[in-house]
Amino acid sequence: MKHTLSVVVSAYNEEKKLGTCLASVMGFADEIIVVDNTSSDGTVKIAKSFKADVYKRENFLMLNINKNVGFEKAKGDWILNLDADEEVTGELKNEIQQILRADLSEAKRGYWIPRKNIIFGKWIQYGLWWPDNQLRLFQRGKGKFACRHIHEYIEVDGETGELSCPYIHYNYDSISQYLNKLERCTTSEALALKESHYQLSWFDAIRFPVSDFIKIFFAQNAYKDGLHGLVLSLFQGFYSFIVFTKLWEMEQFAQKSVALPAVVGELKNQKREFIYWIISAKIRESRHVLEKMVFKIRRRLFV
């Protein structure tokens, strides 16, 4: 017996990409649900052309609220959650169909799926962006977003598994698109920190952006993506800095004393961190045993 599948998409002004998303699940999904976040373009018209059930909702800052509404409307045994700029590949369809044929009691309650991010025209294979596993397939009634912050995962009641075939995410096409999304996402992240009673300190203005850049560019090998990797790592550092400033704004721009020696000391610490990870990258890139040993000795000096 093959179980039924509902595809749920939440969209706002996505007339350029929604058609590609819905076309990728036509003939595969038993039901398509589009939650329209009060779009002003042709999003609804496109959704209806694919015979989707459309539900209009307010465009909340916390977008996951409307995704949960779509889950509640779904009638399928399984739910596949997609964003309007995402596409299901043929290989992934085949893998999901195997799950649909299995007994519900024998299957996992939800499945993580690797997401292939296309950013500025390139598949980004390192850093945050690959494999970028997302929990997107789950049994109806067993999963939902907690709606605590914008970059959260679906929480599933029960055991989860992993699929091997990715789906495609046509992420940022332009710098303007990135900056527009940055506004919404950083506000949500700052609110989440505020609600968690995070104690903001002046050194976060340095640590937030620097640590994110180091983590992504060096520790997660984003440098292997060339200029794309460098720019995206810098953008992520900028993103974290904006989160800091918005949280500071939420504290009414509280005055905090900043002593010059303390700033100098923090910058020296960050310099040591940079050197440590530069050497670590050289160790990974080196093909000679002796050279690796020399770099490892140098790195110990910074531990």
C-alpha cells in the first residue's frame, strides 16, 4: 500500500520561483497546499494554476507560524515541507516513494534531507551550505515548528532518519535579495536572544562577526568555494554583527564603558584565533608529512 503525500509551501511574493517548485512535485504529491503570506504579486495565481489549495494568512515576522497552519490543513499520511525557492529532484522523489510504500509503524516519524544551496549562481559545497540537512519529511500530526526563532528545524515526535538524495534550494540571486532577507532574519535572531535573556557585552560587537567568519571560512572550509566562499563568510560575519546591533537597539542603546586596553586585548585574542585557524587550514591542505608536522608544532604555540 502506498501512503499519501501532502506538499506544504509557505510563500510571499514568489511568482518568479513558485512555479518551478510546484512543477517539481506535480504527479508526485497527492495534495499541494500553499499558504500565501498576503502576497501582492502573482503568487496566488500561480499556485492555483497547479491546483493547489491556497490559504491566505498575515505575513508574520515568524514565518513558521504559517507553515504550521499548512501542516494542520494537510490530509496526507506524510507531509513534505518546501519553500517556494526549492525544488525536488527525481532522485529524491524515488527515495521518498520508497518511504511512502512502507508501513507507517515501521518507518521513522521524520526524515532529514540534504539541501543543495545555489547562491549567486553557484552550488556552495562548504561552510554552512552543504549538506545543510533539513528535517522536511514527516508523518502528519507528528511534526511542527516550535516558532522560537526563524532558523529552527521542524520538531518531530519520535525517531528520525536521514535520506541521501538532496533537494535544490535556489537561494540568493542578488546582493539586494540577501540584504532584504537580512532585515527580517536578523530581527528574529535578535528577538530570540532577547527572549533567552542573553546578557549583551561590548566584546560581542567583535566576537559575534569574527567568530562566525572564522568558523565558516576556516573551520568549515568555505575557502574552498573560492570568492563565493569568502564573500559568503564575510556576509555571515556581517549578519552576526547586525544581530548584535539590533539586540543593542532593543536595550535602548544602553551605554556601556569600553576601555581601550580591553579592546586591544580582545583584538589580540582574535588575532591569535585567526592564526590558529590559518595554520589548521594549511595542515589540511598540505600533502607532505614533514610540512604537516612543522605546521602542527607551530599551531601548538597558539593553543
